[in-house]
Amino acid sequence: MTSGNEDDAEKLFPTAEAKELLVTARSGGPAPQVREGEANGLPAANGVRQRSGQAAESSSRQTEEKATPKQRELVVKVRRATCYYEILGIARGATDDEIKRAYRKLALKLHPDKCTVRGADEAFKAVSRAFSCLSNAQKRAAYDRDGEERAPGAPRQWPTGGGGGGGGFDDFDPEEIFNMFFNGGNPTRGRVFRAHFGGPGFRPAGPRQQGGAQAQATSPVLQLLHLLPVLALLLFTLLSSPGQPVFSMDKAGEWRDKVVTQRYAVPFYVKDQTALRRSYPPGSRERLRLEGEVEVAYKQRLEQRCYNERLTQQKLYRWGQSERARSMELPNCSELNSRFGHRMPFYGY
């Protein structure tokens, strides 16, 4: 163009900008101003999109700044936990009531509606997953035995970190468990989430498209299909919930008949040995399963008591009472080792 070959310039660069420059050059007027972004062949909308993204990031940062230091510490603690008991902050021999109390306390603190810390949704899922496993007697026994929660026949897969868990529970819904626990079994109250482990986290169910969606909402069949997962969860909970206890680890009240397991000679007590032999014949699969539950419960009790003994011993060392600490007897640790061949690791002082 500086040489006067405007037509050749237009052929080389047949763009709208080139045409505007040619018109300006031929008319002798000033060159048109090109907005930033358009000069590089990019639409001006990119600037708007960039500003929108920055505004969203700023809003998210402001929301997280409202979180308290205790909330941040709690989220980090839960996400760093490596087992379900550590997630809930309970001992391996915790009772059902202790498990429920721990879940109630953590779920209220970590619910995404209340906790705005980054990663709170993952921590909330981990707490719900731990409660779902440990509140079920069969799942808990399998978890204590294998060190993981998995479906029957599934390959072993240790739950992922970050308070994590997961071996294949794609239909698991932490929000549903939360609503059933706090709202008296009415999972439709509050927000509805569909959570999949391994995904980006909670995905709130947005409004459906108009048209066919209204017809679907009024269909009783579709409404029933929508409630089927909830009904299935309730049915599973009822079927898996234990009825009358079969045994007791302590002799008390009606539990007076002493029985010993075949493998580890663990003592337990029943109401009537005759009824036990009738319902659980010696050598049968049902009897072996029952004795396995007894041994797991007994081992958990020994582990907890052994931990307390080691803790007391370590405190004596720290207080300068080394002689007393060395001579201290550890009966539960000794029985744990002699009966189960298991040395209790210590992670205390």
C-alpha cells in the first residue's frame, strides 16, 4: 500500500480490515481504530468472556474467604484421613451411637450449604461414605476384615485419599443420606444432588427443559420411577438392620450360656445354647459367619484396650517414670498377640 499498489494489497489480504484501510487510504481520512482483540483476528466477545470468568473467580474467592480457620482445619483433617474410623474421629470399637453422633457432628459442619471451604464437598462425601459403611453391621465387618469396602465379587481397591473411599459406589448419594438422617426419612427436603465418586463433585439438579418435561412431571409412572432409588435404599437398610442380637461379648442378664469359637477360642455368651445349635448348627456356614463376627468384635475390643495400655505406658516415659513404664503389664496387648498373632502398632506419643 505504501507503494501505491492497493489492488495487490487487497488480493494478498482479502479481509474486512484491509478493505476498511483501503477506503480510508483512498479518501485520505484517518485509519479506523481497531479494538483490542479484533486486531488479532479474535472477536470482541472474548474480552467479555474473559471478564466474566474473572468475575466468577473473584466471587468464588470471596466466598471461600468467609470460611473460618476451624472449618479449613476440619476439611484438611477429613481429606487427609486414611480410613473410615479416622474420618469420623472414632475408635475401632465404637458403638452405633458413637458412630451416629460423630456423623451428626461432622455432617452439620461440612455440609456444602454451610461450609464454603474449597474441598468441603469432598470431605462431606467422605464422612457420608464412612457412616454408610460403619453403620451397617455386615459392611463394617467386611471393612474391618479386608481393610476396604467393596461390592461382593469386586476386585480389591483401597479407598482413595482425601478422606476418601470408593470402590465403585456410583449411585451413592451423600445428600440423600443427610436428609434421611436429619429430616426423618424424607429425602425430598432441601436441595437434590447427584454425586458420583471420582467426578467433579456435587452437581445440583437444574431445571429441566420446558415442553416434554412438564408432561413427565405429571406422569405417576415417572414419579414412581424417580422414587425407586429411595425406596430401594430404605428397603436395603431395613433388611440389613440386625434384629434381635444373637450373642453378647459379656455375661450379663439373659446372656449366661458361654460358648467358644472354633478357630480362636474366643468366648461369647448366648441366651440358650440349644436354640443356638438349632439356628446355627456347628460347622455350618451360618455358624462360621456368626463366629467370625464374634472374633472381629473381640479383636476390636482388644485393639482398643491395647492402644490405651500403650498410651498410658508412653505417658509414663514422658513423665520420667521409665522404671514404672518398663515394668507395666500390658495384658490386652499380650492377649492380642498370643490369640491372634497380631502386634498392635502404636502411633501415640
